[in-house]
Amino acid sequence: MSLRPENTAVPLEPEELISLQEILMDGDGQAALEFLRKVIAEKVRHRQDDSHRPPFEGGIRIERTPGFFRKTD
């Protein structure tokens, strides 16, 4: 799934904020790239996934029936 160019809020857990602060203080480029890939990119993907958003926020409605999922209108 590619990322959409739209405003996306990404909440960070306290330990993630501490890690980010340590990376910034150390100036560690490799750790920064790893943090972006493992934490930020995954959270953005999750936030932009329409199946995780309610229909009134532009998400899709999924009808859950035993054995499979089906997109509804």
C-alpha cells in the first residue's frame, strides 16, 4: 500500500517519543531511518488504511460474515 499525500496525524507512545528524542540528540542517521521505517511509516499506513476508519470519516464499510469479509456500498 502506498502512502497518500494527505494530512495524517500520527500519535506516538511515550517510549517512542523518548526514542525519537535520543535519536535527535545523538544525531544518529541510521537510527533515524530505522525509526522512520519501523515506527512512523507503519503508523501512517495504518492511519491511512480505509478499513480502519469509520464510514463517516471516509472509510469503507466491511460486512463481516462467517468465513469471509465483503466490502459493501
